[in-house]
Amino acid sequence: MKRLDTIPTGKIERAGKLVKTGVKIGGNYVKYYGKKLVDPQTSKDMLDQDNAEDIYDGLKSLKGSALKVAQMLSMEKNLLPRAYVEKFSLSQFSVPPLSAPLVRKTFKKYLDKYPEEIFDEFEKDSVNAASIGQVHRAEKDGKKLAVKIQYPGVAESISSDLALVKPVAIKMFNLKGKDSEKYFKEVEHKLIEETNYILELEQSDEITTACSVIPNMQFPKYYRELSSERILTMDWMNGMHLGEFTQTDFEPEVGNTLGQALWDFYMFQIHKLRRVHADPHPGNFLVSDDAKLIAIDFGCIKQIPHDFYVPYFELAKEENINNDKIFMEKLYELEILTPTDSEEELKFFKALFKEMLTIFTSPFHKETFDFGDEGFWSKIANLSERYSKDEQIRKMNGNRGSKHFLYINRTFFGLYNLLHDLKAKVNVNHFEQYIR
């Protein structure tokens, strides 16, 4: 794979890259509509594939928050055409790495030494390059280490990158009015935190220590003296990426064990710590040879405020979804409904969220839940398909819900997808013993 000697860091330079991408997408539409004139049956699949490829190619050279947004979108498997999901999911693994000279320059700037002066061994070629950083193997005093290096300019370009991505997101998610700003501010705030490796080190230490009570989970140790705001050093953990593991012919019992560990890990964080690892994609988990689940990235941690936590989980109770008075109260508390809604909007969104919550909260209504059940996933897919084509929803304001929904819903959607890939049957309340 080609290595990068430079990354565009200036606002104008980065904007220029995206403008070129926009021109390519415009050309794809011209090509598509030309074919459509000749053959009215022409499918949009090729258009989606061309657009996904051009958008990904444009973003991967920028790295940073623009690519991170693509990675977030790839988790929404039922909300985007398959071509986008497949291409954007590459941002978890397949991104051109930095060249060795650029890596050495980063070390000199942030640790005041070159890597060969710090470590006994340091592999100049990265083993993994993702949206905001890449990982190198190293060794010191007999310990095998993973060293994460942040790409130059990523932290400084978050605000300008999001401003460039905003028009696409507004169109894709039907956001209207000034209220949409709260969602972009939430993303910006989280991305700024993700580029602060000192904060990540502290969060990693605290959460992994607390979560060490969960069976079948493993975590790396982090090394403060070998880290800085742009370089993070931790134990090297041996294992297969969860995404690769789920493509193997694993035993159902192993899938259930890993799935239970994953479920308990998330429920413990949410209900005990009131903060959660809000980036549950396969690239952040490994499976060890002895079938333990290893969590390796705690850059994106979402605090869950009490005034959001309480109504959110009250709406997860089946009896509250079916109690009209309580259901409406919670929808207002969570900003899903607003005092300015018309009668038409109240009726429409009440029905929409009742159906949506009945499906999404169904795992909480049973003692055990089978995430491999295709009936559950077909309900989610059908709902997404139906509402993505609903003309009525496009005429209404898409800004629905507290800003906290953004990362909490993303967490649950990502968790459900991972459990589905593991075909896991989980004991829903198993985690409670670790809280006690």
C-alpha cells in the first residue's frame, strides 16, 4: 500500500480535496442519468458503488475527523446502501499509513526523541492504519508494545473538517433548522477528546480497572512515561480482530461466551460507571487464542448524564412503551417531541418511535436474547427501509431527540451488530452480579 509523506493540514488544502471529490460525484450522477435515459431499468447500485469509492478515496487522504465520520456511518448497516457500508468500513483497517520519516518527525516533536532512542526495537512499518492514528509494534525491557501515533494536523482540523462534511450529513439525515447544531457540536466535542491521547490514557486506566471484574475480558496496560498528547503506548495484545474472527467457523458456545462478555462489559459501563466505550466496531476488539475478548481502544468515551439515563432506560421497559401517558412524558423529556410540534408531527413521531422502540428494546424484555435471530434483524431492516423512503418524514424536521442519543444509540447499534456477527445468545441480566 502507498505510504503518505504528507497529509493536507491547511483548511484551504483540505477543502480543495473535498471539492475534487464533489466534482467526481457530480460526474457519476451524469453518467448514471445518461444510462437511465437509454435503459430506464438501470439500477442505482453502480452509482452507489462509484460514489462510495470516490468519497472514501477523497477522505482517506485527509484522514482525521472526515474519515472518522465515514467510519461511524459504516456501523449503520441498515441505514446506508451496502456499497457505502462496505467501502466506509475500510476506514477501520485499510488506510494508507504514514511514511517512516513522518513517524520519526512526530516522535521528535512530542517525546523529544526518535523512536530508536526510546525503544529497544521499533518497527518502522505500521501494522494498522485507521482514521486518526496508526499502530506500530515495539519492544522495551522485554515487553512487547503497541505504539499508537496520531496523524499530523488531525486535532487542529476537526472544526473545519466537520464544516465541510456538514452539508452531506444534513442531507443524509434530514436535519433542519438551527437545532441541528447541537448534534455537530456533540460530534466535534467527542472528536476533540479522541485526539487527546493523555485523556485516553487516563480513561483507559480507569475503565479497564473497573471492568476487570467482567469474566472473559482482557485489556492492555498503558504506559504514561512512553506516551504524550499525540503518542500512546500500551501492551501488545495477541489476537484476531473481531471482524475477522466472525468470518471463521467458530463454535456456537464460543460465540455465546464472547457475546456474553461483550454484553456484560457494555451493561456494566452504562449502569455502573455511567460512561461507556462508545465506539463498538470490530477494529476495537480482538479475540485471543483462548477465546477471551480484548478491548484495545478507549478514545471515544461517552458520559451519560443522569437526566438522560433515567428516561432513556425507563423507555426500555415494555410496560412504559405501552402506557400512553408515561410514553408521551418520556418522549418530551428526551426531546423527541417538542412543544412546537403540530398535531400531525405529534401523531407521526409518536407512532414512529413506538414502533422503533418496541423493536430496539426487545432484548431487554427477555431473560435471554438471541442476537443471531434473523427475524429481529429483518424487522430493523424493514423499518429502516420503510422510513428511508417515507416522503412525509422528509417534509418534517429530522432533529429529534437529545444530543446524547447520538453516541448512546450508536453504542447500542454497534453492540447489537457485533452480537449479531457472533450469533450470540446472551443472558440479559447477567451483568447485575458484577454491579452488586
